[in-house]
Amino acid sequence: MTFERKKTYNEQIAATYHEGALPPVFGFDLEDPSFGPFAETYFSDGVTRFVSVAAYTAARLALVSDDVSLYERVMAGMNREALTMVILSAYEETGETAVISRVMTDGYLALFREDSELGGKLMSTRNRVLICTGEDVLFGIGDVGKLADSAGSLRIDPDDFEGENVLGAVLTDVRKRLWLDYIERSERFLSRVLNDDDMLKWCRSYSFVVENPAYPEMETALNVFLRDAHRSGLSSTDFARVLAEAEIDEESIWRGSPGWLRHMSYDALLACMAFQFRARHSMGTLMDSSIGKGALLPYFAELRYRLLRETFLR
């Protein structure tokens, strides 16, 4: 695969889902409408509303340096060039990116937790390497030409980057935290069903062809569970191709033994989960087997294990 500099993130994700496989690297630039720090995304940190992640970062950096005057100027409104200078100054003073990365991470988490659909776009990149293209030495990787060797193969080792790729690193960390949030919410729901006789009975007797008994609390929780799966990109993965290539049969998917899951590739793990959400089965099968019989729970537990053990890229 060759790196296509001119494609936006959204174009890449759409094209690769259509082709049936995700590339090893997702690239986006500072102008990206979804992930660019200067994009007018408008979000709140719970107290103050910010026009962009860059504005949030500059404001917080001003507070870190106890510069109230600068903070007030940022909040009054600064153009892109001025915001860039504030952030670059923090980098040039120390030569380190730790403070900037920490502040930007907080900003993106606030943004994506407020706008879960936008956060879902980031989650749908799964475990692929994220890079900010362009020659920006702080946010980006520097010279894009350094990415490919003479044979056109991608090199994704950060040691090959001339820039710091702060934006790519920050979004990678944010993506991991969003996945953890999603997994923990899902585990709580699935465990609650298995430990509540009324909820379990409702799931096990669920019918897709006749009207089910009214159970507003369960229906609300289920709708949130299904919505989250859709927004994360989990239920729309190219599971059929992945399962065929890995030679995984349906019986193994429903059994889902922990030892078997532990040795599975990351894409195959997600494909088995997507199969339970989207395969040739009705909603009744999802309710009875995946939720009511606990078939999905071990998969979420394995995902959480990999994230916490920092084996997300394996």
C-alpha cells in the first residue's frame, strides 16, 4: 500500500471499509475537520466552553504558566497563528512535549465524550497507527517522504519521523481511553443482565416476531448498548472476510474460551464480536445467546485485558 497524502481521514476510512481491510496507518493533517486541533468543534470541559482543542490547549497552558493575561486573551478569541505560537512557546521553553500532550489529551477526551459520534470515528480506526501528516515539527511527522522506502513500503516506526507527531500520539492515547470507557460500560451492562433474574428472563424469552413484555428499564439499557456498539465501529467491521481468512467457525465463536481468545489477532477478536452483532442471526439470537447466555462477555474482557496490558497494537 502506498501512502496517499491528499486523502482526508473520512475518505480513507470510507475507502478502506469498502475495500474490506483497514490500512496499517491512518494519516490526517491539521486541517482535518474531525481531528484537527484548529477545527471549530465547540465543546465544554464541564465548566468552560471552547471553540477548538487548540483554544483549550492554549488556555490551559496559559494557566499552567500562571499567565492570567494570556489566558484572558485566549478566551477572548485568538486566530490560528496566535494559538500556534502559544503552544509552540511551551514546547520551545522545555524542548519536551509531555505537558502539551497531557493538556491536549484532556481536551480531546472532553470533546469526544461530549460528541460520541465523533469519538466513534476515532475508535473505528481500531488499533492502527495514527499520524499527523505535513511538515509541522510539533504536531506532525515532518517530511512525508520519509514514510516510504524505495519499494513503496510503509515505515511506521516513530524513529523514522522527523517531527514529534504529538497529534498522532495524543489521539492514539485518547482512542485507547475511549475504548476502555466503552468496554467497561458494556461489561457492566452484560454482567448486570446475567445477575438480574428479571433482565435475564426477558433476554432469554425475547422474540423478534411477536411483541415482548414491556420492560422500559431493560429496553433503555439495551438501546444504549446497541448504540454504543454502532458508534464504536464494532458492529460494522469487515467480519466476514476476517473470519474466513482466519478460518474461524461459528461454534468456536459462541464458545469463546479465554485461552482461545488470548491467542487471537486483534482484528479476529473484533470480527467475532461483530459476527454476534451483525451475522445471519436475528435480534433474538443476539439477545438469547450473546447477552442472555453470556457469549459476548469474554470478548469484552479480553479487549480490556489487552488495553490495560498495553498490547493494543498486537
